[in-house]
Amino acid sequence: MEGTGTKNILIATVLIFLFLVIWQLFIFKPKVQQTPEKRPVEEKAVPTVTTERPLIEGLDSTIFVETPLYIAKISKKGGAIVSFHLKKYKTSEGNPVNLVKKGGALLYSPDKFFEFAGSDTIKVDQIVELVLTDTVDSTIKRYVFDPSSMLVGLTVESKKPSLLVSAGGLNFTEKSRKEEERYYSFLLKNDKLKKISIKKLKEIKKYPLDNLRWFGVRTKYFLFATIPTTKEGVVEFQSKPEAITFSTPALKKEFKVYVGPIDYFILKKIGYDLSSVYEFGFFLIRPFSMGILFLLRFLHSFIPNYGWILVIFALMMKIVFFPLSRKSISSMKRMQELKPKIDALQKIYKNDPQKLQKEMMELYKKYKVNPFSGCLTLIVQLPIFWALYQILRTTIDLRGAPFIFWIKDLSAKDPYYILPILMGLTSILLSRVQGTAKDPQSKMFAYFMPIFLTLIFLSFPSGIVLYWLTFNVLGVLEMLLIKRLEVRHD
């Protein structure tokens, strides 16, 4: 039984991280979900976009709209948004991200060419209405831009029902295309948020608007959402070519459009349940995830560097769980002291497992030892670890956030793998300081686990690795402190 505490902790750690990795690679992947239709939808309601060519060609007649938050370019052909650069969010080259793909178009009106009487360059420092008119059939398209929001208003008035097509999807903004594809989905929001993986969508999907609050498309960090006011009509999703087609019999369509980051606080302020797109994890860890996100944002209000915030958060967790950790280490020590008695019981009752189990339980009860206390600390902390993993993996706050030296982006992996290697070394050091791995099997686990975790963490965002590295370093200091306190207590 010697080394039982260490083995329990190591096994629990393996299970925790295997579960997290399995969740990320398999369970988390968005699956195609089919929402039952409330009423039949006629095929003719939404014409299919059949061309793979860009819907916008010859963009020589455009209007530039600049607000403090973004720069949008609107083509007079179709009155579509053909580029949307967010000033705050940068590419790896340092340029503002463009959420519209090259050749793509958001809110495109087929077969329309609009005229605009004003300047082709509009500076928005107050609420501005941009009115576009198609003189052929008197269709009017009004955009409303607010300098303080990424929510855009749009009204379309026509003499006969018309379509709006958002083609080309959202532009990928991150280095890892594989990571972006994992999140790349069409979205529908009614009572619950439905995700349809664009990569897996093989056929055209149509849904009535009668129970939809909004619909759209997302990447890992950004969202394009349409919020219709009418409940008549249908929305169509197709992956080849990527398009969202919105059709309604109403001659006057009013709705709002969000083009921007998946930032919980921004989306919550806007309303319309847009914040439901933010992924806090399943219901058991959701409260922990929300608490961690609020705490990180609060700390960032006076600590500008998210790297140091993660270091401070790890310290806070160690302080909060110190009493539990001390009790766990003390119990493990007492388990080691009981080893001679346990070995004796194993020899006496080697042929009677039930009797052996009963006598061991009596022994634990007599000396007030909990054989599972080694795992207890990790089990109690598991929801927090998992919630932190969920937040650090998805929050836009860490996107492009530097730490120090070579760590320029806490949402990306360490380019030189220094943090994962240091994490592995500190894991070995922590095991040595604990000093409970004395039998050959426990020693093997003590070296195998850090190597195993290091290999897993090589591709993890550096923010997650930084947190775990800090947690290990603080764990070593914690162990030394507990040992010193135990010596004084004895």
C-alpha cells in the first residue's frame, strides 16, 4: 500500500486531463442538429444559390463607413457589406481583422443596383442613416450605424417580396484553420441555441422564422447574427457555396445585424440572447466558468497583462484550497505510517478479501485516516480546473494578449514549447518534493505522468500551460510549507 496516495493523485490527474482532451477533440465538436419544423416550407420560398462564383464582382462603386469600432465597405451592387474591419482586433500581421471573406457579401440584395446621393466616405461620430435606392423598382435599403455599437440596423422596402443573401460565410482570422473549422457553424436561436457544422452540412436546410430570435454564422472568436423583427418567412443554410438566404413575404423588412467578437459582456449588453453563443460548458460547470470569466475581467480592469492575471489566479486558487491540501497531505502521511500494519493484515487475510477489506476499514477508522483523501483535493478542484480550461480555450480576451518575452499570444501555443517543457519538469519536481513515490510502480507513474501531460500540453494555448506551470511551482512551495508546519505540529 505504500505510495497509495501518490498513485491516487496521479490516476485522478490522468482521468481529469484525458476527460478534458476527449471533450475538446470529440464531445465538443459541433454536430449537425436538425430543428423540427413547425410548419411545412414550400421549396419556392427560398431560391437556391447555385453559383460558386463570388456574388460581388467589380467592386468599383462602394461606400466606406468608418465608426470608432470598425470600417465597413458597402457595395452599391446589391447594397451588400463586402468588408468589415474591426479596429480593436488584429491579425497575426498586426492589421485589423476583416470578417468578410474576399468575394463574399453580407446582406446582399440580388439583382439590385443602388444609388446613393451622399459622399462615398462617411465618418460616423453620431447615429447615421445611410439610404440606398434602386431607381428601377424603387427598392429602398436603409442602414443605421451607431458609433458606440457593432449592432447595425437595416430596413428594406420594396414593392414585391425580396431576398437577402449573406454569402461566403465569415472570414477565418486565426492561424490554425483546423481550430477555426471546429467552431465554424451556422446558428439558430430559439429556446435553445442550435449549431449546424458548416463542414458537415451536405444538404440545404430551411427553417421557418416563427420561433427564431436570431440566426447567423460563427467562427472561433467572431459572430455574424441577423435579428429579424418579422416572424413570417424562412431562412436557408447551405454550405456549397456558403450562404444564408433570408426570405419573407413582408414588403418592409426591419431587422438588426451584429458583426463582431464573441465577447460575453458585449453580447449581453446588446441583448436578444446573443450571449447564448458564448460557451461556458455544460450546466454543472457553467456557474464556475461564469465566475472565472467575471473574475478575470475584474482583475484586468487594473492589471493590464492577462499573463500576470493567470499567475495571480493560480496563487488565489492555492490560497483558497490550502487547508484542504494540508489535510490531504497529512492524511497521506498517516497512510504511510500505517503501511506496516496494512502489510501485516494483507498477509494474515490474503485468502479472505472480504475480511481484509473489513479489517482495513476498521484500521482506517481507528486511526482516523481517509484512504481517498489524496484524490479529494483534486475532485473538489475539478469543476474549477475544467471551467478554467473552458474559459481560457475560448475567451477572446486572451486572443493576441501577450505575456512576456517570447509569449506574444496567450491564446496560441508556445512557439518554442518552453512553457510545456517547464511544466513537465516542475511536475517531476513536485512529485519529488511530495516524496510519496517510493515503490517502483509509484516512481514509474511519477515520471510517466509529467511526460504524458507535456506531450498533451504542447499544442494547448500558452495561457492554459502558463496557469498549470504556475500551479506546479506554487505546489512545490506549498509542499515545503506544509512539511515545515507538520514538523512543528509533531
